Amino acid sequence: MIHFRFIFLFIFPLSIFGLDNTFIESLITQSKTQKIAEKKEWKNLLHIDKTQSEIISPYFFLTPLPSKHLAQDELEATIRAFYQPPSQVVVPEAIKKRRLKQITNFKEHNIALPTRSIHPDDYHALCRFPARFALLSQYLNFESLPEVDCAEFKAMRDYISPTKASIIFPTAHINSPASMFGHTFLLLDSHFQSRLLAFALNYQADANPNDENAISFALKGLFGFYTGSYSILPYYDKIKEYTNTESRDIWEYGLNLTQEEITQLYNHVWELSDAYSYYYFFNKNCSYNILWLLEVARPSLNLRAQFIYQVNPPETLFVLQKAGLLTDITYRPSKRTKLLSYEKVMSQKDIKLSRALSLGKMKATDILNNTAPTHENTAYILESALDLSEYYFLKGKLKKDQYTQIAHDLALNRSKLGASNPPFIPTPANPLEGNQALRVTPLALFNEDGAHIGLDFRIAYHDITDNDKGYLKGAQIEFMRALAYYDTSKALKNGALSLHELNILSVASIAPLSKFFKPFSYRLETGLNRTFNDLYLHYFIAFGGGLSLNLFDYGYMYYLLEPTFFVNANKKADFLLSNVLGLVIYDNKSLKATLEYKLKAYSPTHFSHIADMTLSYNLRQNLALFARMQSIKNDIRAQNISMLGLRLYF
């Protein structure tokens, strides 16, 4: 492939029929004079950050990689490629295989969307790079271009017919570590009356999290073991994936892009069909790569520059809001949210009937012929059973023919009841109303040695002691949190900086049981702290699971059994078992309290007890009062530590 491109670069200029090569060279000279290769608009199209592109796919470029002067080399190669005779276009075998795979995939999944062809005419640079051509035409006067029809590009453009763009935010998935940040993708509305027929522009890792262990998927994504790529799919397909299969609510935010900007955005997505780049969970992820598209649409935006070390979906929304891009907001509840709303108005007996119907263990006529449930209760039973059967089918608990028969029976008999009012689904807090991810907490720490000035600093993202407004309750991802204080005890003449704890990574899903759902709660933590059976910092890694129960609308409680590996005082690996009891209380507005008791068993006769209580009160968005009390009792000491501080979120 490399040899072919070198031949193309040096031989092609001499082989253009019917066109003086001096004209092409004059265009290149003009491009150098105008310094087009140095313009942000051009570098955006190549996804160049500083000097090199983040795209590593060789099929996205006309220039062999690596290139020391990629922006200029690709500009010259693009101008020459625009004048390549269509008869000389060769489609690489790898691209043909990719196209044929997509065609097969669309047929198997009944996706109503035109697919890319493998015809050489459709692989001509004028057809492959419409966004490049639109930009360069603003600076250069292209004459006597080859006649190419670009049939597949026109077919897709006319079918999608983008008129409006939105940013879509599926919220966090309570039982998936890889999805706890949420997700973002773009939506292009078209001439279709239903928004469900609009088209989603998505960037994601080239891997299926359902095919491997969730922890493994998250870790591989964390360290860049995947590539990521863009795709275009019908919106209803993404809704099925997120709201039904993954049980994630969806927020839609309109973008105030002009028609010209939307057209350029779409043209660039077309160019990216054969592009891929390294995927990193924390920074080069779905949200980050969507920002490239918006900067292509409106080059005056500098969205990516707002992030330094990490990019997460909620923070993306804050950046778009700050840039003045967001307009109207729409909320779409997930299948899980809908079923939870039915739980609140149904008895345990009705829930059992609904579950039996959803699995085909009962017929809908058995319910209709039973005079015990009221008309409204009967409607709720059949409606919830219909949603639940679809949920089971998408989770693989029902075969397609079983689900089809059950759904037909339920829908037919539900229609006999006439209209009724579905349970009320309250709209939760908008993610833009929540606190941001970076947290800095100046505090005063009090222990047996007196009062000390301290600082609690966290890079990202959210823990269960934070206010849950705009976040999924019980979900936690915390990365690089350090709590240190300046020790002013009498034993130290000049004082010293003391590290109290370092939380490298903490991932938790405290998911309460419900009438319809029986989720498993878990927590993974690793870092350094002083809660072991002596006075010193120890490195540890703990992973455990358990159950959680709702306390009506006031909070939840949980139990976790956490096997813990740690480095003991002799610098050797050691093991203990922790029993954890937790309680979280909140008022759904500003106040939140947590209490966690941990019994660490080192042996049948050696234990330590740790009680950790926090209280936070949001004064306003991104500003909260915070108090914490920690009690530690082990074989060597009994110590109480209290803290009082101000949480600042950025």
C-alpha cells in the first residue's frame, strides 16, 4: 500500500490527461502563498493536534504515514487527487472487505440506510473528501475537474438530508464500569417527521463490551488497547441500545449550528468512514472525538482546548453550554425508568403477575378474566409486562419467536381495555445542573495532635459523598484523589506535610434492589490509606460485592463483602476480609449524609474497626460545605479524626 502511494505521488502529476500540469502546480503554489496548510480549518479536517494527526488509519490519508509535514503534504496530495482521472482510481482490498462487511451487517440487522459501494468512481477524491473540497474551494479556483458522479455520496446525503444537529447524552449505566461516565454522540435531524428516524453520528471503541469481562473492557479502554471509529446509524437503533438494552436515560440538547455548518459537519463524517484512532477511556474517548466534528463545523470553536487531562461526557456538556451552543432540552426515560415507575403504583402481587406474563408463563386472558384487579391495575399489569418482555428479550432471556408471541398476546389484549393514564415519570435533574468533576476541598483537620490545614484534591469524577443532582444515584468513579495536611504537632519543630490517604481509583455501583430488578452492587478500590492495623500508610486493592436496599425516597443502605490485598508493615503482600455496612441519606436537593462502617478481619482474633461519616450541603452549583468524621480502632490505637471544609468543583 505504501509503495502504491509513493508511485501515485510522483508519477500521477505526469499522467493527467487533457490538463496542463502547470495549472495544478499553480494551485499548490497559491495554497502555499495563502498558508492554507497552517489554517485551523484545514488541520481540523485532518484531526491534527499540533503537528501530527490523531487518526492512525492509512486509508484516511493520501500521504504515506508517518509524514513530518503532514498538513502541507496532505494538502498537495489532495489537490492532485482531485484531478486524478477516474479510470486510474484503485480501491484497496481492505476497503472492499470493509464495505462488504458493512453491507452484510446492515442486511442482517435490517438497517434502513444506504451503504458505501466498492465502485472505483465512488472512491475518487472528489467523492471521498467533500469537506476538504468545500474548504479548499473557498481559497482556490478549481477548473476543469474530472467528471465523477459520486452516486453513493449523493444517495446518502439526500437520504439523511441533515437540517438540524443535537448532542445526545445517554446517562451512566448503573452496573457497567465502562459506561459510568455516560456517553455522547451527535444526532442529525432530517425531513422525516419522527425524530426516531433521524441519524446518530457516533464514535466508540472498536470492541463489544458484551463480548468480554466488563472490568477487562474498562482497563483496556483506560490504557489505549482499542482503536475507535465513527459510524452513522438510525437514531432508533441507538435508542434501542441505550434506553432498552442498557437501561440508560437519554438527554437531547439542540445545537445552534447553521445549515452551512451542519452540511460541512456531515461532509466530514463522510470522510471519516475509513478512519480510526487510538481510543482512551479518560481523554481520547467518545466525547473528545465528537468535539472534533463540532470544530470542523464551526472552526472558531476551541472546545478541545478546554480540557487538559481528561474529557468526560458531562464535562463536554458544560463546555458546549459555555460556548453558547446548546438550545432546547428533551428527556427520554429508559425502559428501566419506566418499569420503576410502574413499581410505585403496583402491588407485589401485581408485579408477580406482570413477570409471569412477560415470560409467557401466563396468558393475558387469564388476567382479563380475573375480576380481582381494577381496570387501571389490569392496564398497568399488561403494560409493564409488555415492557418487561422486551427487556428480557433484549437481555437474551427470551428467544425472538417467544418474545414475538408474548408481545402480540399482551398488546392485543391491552388494546381491549381502552385508554388509561400511565404512571407519572418525574423528569430528573438535568446533568447540567450537577457539580462538575474536578474537586478541590481546602479544609481544617482535627486529630489528637490538634488542628491542621489540609487539602483534598480529586481529578475526577463523582463519589457517593457528592451531591447526586444530575448524576446517577449510587454510581461512583473517582480517579486520583489525595488528602494531605500540614502536620503542626508539637513533636515536629517545623511541621511537615502528611499524606492521609491517596485514592488512585474507585469504581462503585451501589444499585438498590427493586420489585422488577435484582442488581448486584460492587466496589473496586485501590490506593493508600491509614486504616489498617497500625499507624502507617499501606497500599491496598479491594474488590467486593453485595446488595443494596432503597429507603423509600430518603436514600439507601448497602452491605459489601470486600476481600482486600495489601502490603503489610514488613513490605509483604497480605490479605484481609472486610464486612462493610453503609447508609446514604439525602433530601434530593442540597443535603446529603453518608455513614460507612467497616470491620476488617486480619485473622480470627485480629480486627480493626473503621467508621466514616460525611455530611455535605450544596450552597449552590459547584460549591458545597463539607464535614467528615473518621473513627479508627485497631490493636495499636483508637483515633478520631474530623474535618471541615469547602468543596469547590471545576
